Amino acid sequence: MDQAGKLFNRLAATCVTLFALIWLIPFLWALITSLRPNDEIAAHPTRPWSNNWNLDAYRSAWNSSPLGWWYVNSFIISTLTVVFTVVVCSMAAFALVHLDFRGKYAVFALILAGLMLPTEALVLPQFMEFRALNLLGTYWAVILPSIALPVAVFVFHSFIKAIPIPLIEAARLDGASWWRIYLQVVMPLCRPAISAVAILTFITSWNAFLWPLLVLTQTKSQTVTVGLSSLVGGAAIQYAETMASAVLGILPLLAVFLLLQRQIAQGVANTGIK
Amino acid sequence: MTATAIPTSATGVDVQVRPETARGAARGHNRAGWLFATPFLVLYVAFLIGPVLIGLVISLFNTTTVKSGVGSWVGLSNYAEVLSQKDFWASMWHSVLFTLLTTPLLVLLPLLFAILASRMARKQWFFRLAFFAPYVVPSSAVCLIFAFMYTPETGLITNAFSWVGLTAPDFFGSTSGAWFAVVLLTLWWTFGFNFILYTAAIQEMSEEIYEAAAIDGAGPWQQIRMITIPLLRPTMGLVLMLQVLASLKVFDQIYILLAGGPAYSTRPVIQYIYDTGFTAYRGGYAAAATMVYFVILVVISAVWFLARRRNNPAKV
């Protein structure tokens, strides 16, 4: 490569690295603030070091809000949502690919149309429905509406379609039931699709805000995302404690992200779930 | 695969012993197909189609959110009121304004940085970490951190303005400052999603095109302009549409950071529905607003969807 080309690449590298470092500042700032004593923050608000690093803010953040409960609620809700979404959506996709049932094309069109339904806009009628069903305030109110996810069906659909048909026919000739083919032939081959749908559903479910805010009204039954929002604009002098809460709220998903970076990026690229 | 104890089906058709007849197979397909699709269809109809129909019905009644029951029939008067209500159109405009402010930034900046990052052979994991990590952070945690950085006098961002010789706007007290605050936060939070979409598309391009271009004497700038950007055009279309739809549905960050303020001057349409339906308890009226908003979103995605299918019929 010529001299100008090398220079260009070096310039690009510097520019994008600088930008990436700027992107990390909010994380670092929250972390630094959470480790400094409040009086020091008040005296020198923008100083990025401390003479007295300590974890006191974490203790008081943990004690002053039911963070433990929020973790438990978020974890149960997100996990159940993931399990149900993966099972229900992959079963539907399996039926659409391998089973010729009457009305199949109508079902397919219905799910395709579902890709265009903006569910976030429907919280009000959804709320009325769940009140009529007497499910408000329960985990089920949060879990049930997010299971039937058209995008997930299409992710599984494209994966299952790529499985060679002779494989299925051979299993059929061996006398395997459809249920067994689904469980023992198709699902093991769908592992990348399962992990993509599972990870993205987990993140979406953990970060959901408006719907859990509406249906989980008890402080103790809220999720991390909803619970933390009540701290915004609160006690203006407890900087360290507020930032400690934010760090604690970020931690679980950031850990998931650091462990599964590549899979998450691939999942987003393959599905475009948003 | 060995045929071990499989529970025989309820109709007594035993596939292990008797070879399937054509009609038997068709019946088996039909039954199994519906059995596999039923869990999805039940949930789908109950919780996606159901709310649309319920919204449609409630919007024709003067339902209140505090009492059960639909109330009494009012015909189309809820719609007439929504469409003539200034507050509704103001909130509609705020959602559109947010979309106009965020979409160009979130379509073009990630494109630029994905291209620049792709010029580097190593350190891809670092960019993925820095840009995409914010995307997995809950909206409320993002707002906690940014609210702290936007604090008047003492906040980091407020002070950053004075370091470069500018005066920081009033992030919570003025409308323009509030928009600035929420757009910057959104840029930081969701930048990574589009960055990943672009990066994946760039990585799918074959090395050979670039090698051939380099042999022909094309410099990096020419390679980007003549190869990368034209090949990225379909991805740009996808990112643009996903971004417009996501931005039109904005709620979390404006509600948590600003509560739609100052004086409702940033309140998006979802918060308008929330306020009228859950604070003023006017369920029927809020349902009418929901339906108007819903139809607008569906029309936008349907137009895009059809356009995409016509350009690329193979893709779902």
C-alpha cells in the first residue's frame, strides 16, 4: 500500500479509537462517582480521582431500595419469557416448514403481518385485557404478551428450512413421531438460532420499561429497569449512592454481554430485532 | 434413529407398524401441524390481535380506566376529539421531531465509524465493546447516569461545555436544552445497534474486490467511495427504516429523564396515551388516540415492507 493509503488508515484508526474512548466515559464516570465520598463529589464534582475510594455507596444503595427483589423479579420474568418464546416460536416455525396442514398459508400470512404490528403502541387495550383477566400485578402479565414473537418465528423458519429434507424423511421412515423429530433432529440443528433468539429476547425482556411499569405496581414486585427509574431526579445530594444503583443495574446484563459478545453481535446482525 | 417406545397417537394410527397411506399422512400432517402451531396462535391471537380489537371497541365507548366495563356508546366522538385536540397533535409532532433529530445521526454516524473501524485489522472486539455495550443497558440506568452528567453547574457534560468555551443549555428547564439532552443520550445508547448492522454487512463483502481495487491503484478513500458505500446501500435502507420505526415509538428516555417536560414541550405520543389513559383515566379517549397512532405506524411499515419485497422477493 502506498504512503497516502497508510496515512489514511492510521488517521481512521486514531479517529475511531478516540470516539470509542469517548463512548466509554459515561460508564467510567458512573463507576468513579460511585466509589467517591459524597462530600468530595460536592466539593470537586468533575475531578476523576479520589483520596478516599470506598464502597459505602454500594452498601447504602443496596439497603435503601429493594434491589435484591428487583433482580429476582427481572431474572424470573426474563428467563421464563426466553424459555416460552424459544419453545413456542420454534414449534410454530417447525409446523410451517415441515407440516402441510390446512390453512398453513393463512397462518403464515398472519404471522408475517405480525411483523408490522407495533405492540408498544397497544399498552392501553392490553392493560384493559389483563385487568379483565385478573392478571395485573403478576409475572404472567409481563410474560404472556411477549411470547408470540413473529420475528423469532422467522428466524427459526429460515434455520429449519436449511435442514436437508432427507434427514427428516429418514427419521419418518424409522417411525419417529413429529414431536420426536422436532425434539431430537430439528432442535439440536437449530442451536445458533436458539441462542440468537434466547439472548436477544433476554435483553429485550430485561430492559422492557413501559409495560412492566403499568402492570407491576408494587415496589417489591417491580423489575430492575422499572425500579431504577424511580431514582431519577430523586435525592440530589446522594450522588455516589445514585451512581452505585446505576452500576448495580447495569452489571447483570453487562456481564452477559461480556461473556457472549460475539453471539450477541451475530444475533443482531442476523435478525435485526429491535 | 431407533424406534423405541413412542406413545401411540390418540386416534390409534400407529406409524411404526403400518406404512402411512397417502390420506393417512395428509391427516397426520394436518393434525400435527395444528398441534405445533396452536400454542403460538393462541398467544398471538389473545395478546396481539386481541388488544387491537379491544382498542377498536373501547375507542367507541366512554370507558374509564378505573372501573371495569366499557361504559356507554359514544360512536366516533372520541376520534373527533382526538383529531381536534391540540395536545394530541403536539405530542405527535414531538415524536416526529425526535425522529427527525435522531434518524440522520443514527443512520450516518454509525456508517462512518463502521467504515473507519473496518480499515483496521485488529481491535474489532474493542469497538464492539465500546459501541455496543450501552445497548444492553436498561433505559433507566442510562437516564440515571446522564441525568447526573447533565446536572446544572456540577455535571460532567455541563462542565464540558465551558471547557471548550461554550455555555451549556439548560438541559431540564428549556425545550431546546431538553431535546439536546435526550438526543445525545439516545445517540450514546443506541449507536451500537446500527454500528453492528453495518459492521456485519462490511464483513460479508469479499476481500477480493478490495484486493483487485488496490492492484488497480485505488486508494482507501476511493475504495470506500466506489466499493464500500455502494455495497452498503441495502443495509442503509434497512437501518433507516428500523431507526424511523424505533424513533417514532420513543417513550422511555423522554419519560424517565424529562417526564415530557418542561411543560409537556417534549412529551411523545406514547406518553400522551399514557397520561390520558392512566392519569386522567379516560380509557375510551386514549384508545382512540392509540388507534390513530397505531394506524400511522402500520401504514409506514407496510409501505416499507412492500417496497422491500418488490426489490428483493426472496427475503421475508
